[in-house]
Amino acid sequence: MRLTCPLCGPRDRREFTYYGAGDYLSRPDPGAPAEAWDNYLHLRDNPAGPTRDLWYHDQGCAAWLLVSRNTITHEITGVELVADRKGGRDEA
């Protein structure tokens, strides 16, 4: 699989680290109840079809990326810099 980094261009997937669904950008508040933190840290969906995932370009420019892809076809439909997103972290 190849990802097109907005800063570095097309790269092999091995240059990146996968961090899971884009909901990682929607952290509970520091004072949230333990159940909210448990759900955030341990419960994950396993969707079949379109998804948005958080990736880190650790072997390149060190950018955080939000990758839109299809888990069935493996098609990458979009890659955007997390830093360029409007409205902050809760839009994932």
C-alpha cells in the first residue's frame, strides 16, 4: 500500500505508523469519567468499507495525517494534514 503524504509525495506504507480510527482526535476531557477514558482507549470499531484513520509519517516529515480509505477495496480516497483541518480535533 502507498500513501501520498501532502508534504513528501507518494511513499510506501512502511514509512508510516497507523494509530487507528480518526476518533483518536476526539479525546475525552481530562476530567471525564473513567468509563469515557476506558471506551476511548480500549473499544474500537472494525468497519467494513469507508473509514478515516490517523497515521504518523515517522520515517519522513513527522506529519500527522488523516487518511480516508476503504477497508474492503484498500483504495485510498484522500490524505490530509491534521494540522490543516478546520475546527480543531473534534471533526473526525
